[in-house]
Amino acid sequence: MAKQDFSALIGKAKNAPVTTPKQIVVPVKEKKEETIFSLYIPTEKLKKLKLMSAEKGISLKELINTAIDEKHFK
């Protein structure tokens, strides 16, 4: 295998302009006051809840919060 001349490539790399990527900061639209809460539920119930949330196209969190709102806050 013959040696290759990399000096031209190195010179080209040195002359290329360096562009630094800029991070775009986007403000949060709506910040809700929330608290993390953990609980134990039977595995089969959790599987059914996950399936229900997937069928409805919503998150498990949203499904549970909606159920709590409908049952206790309306």
C-alpha cells in the first residue's frame, strides 16, 4: 500500500472557515405546576390503562388525570 500525501488535505482543512453551531432557545409556552407522585397498582390494571391510552392516542398521564378530574372534580 503506497503512502498518500495528506498535506493538501490538511491545508484545505486549515483554510476552511469554522462555523460554530448556535443553539436556539425557545421559551416554554405553558408551565403547569406539577408534583411527581408514585403509587403501586396491579400489573394487569397498568397494562389495560396503557392499552386504553394507546387506543385513544393520549398519554397515560393524561388518561389518569382526566379520569381523576371526571370522577372527583366535576
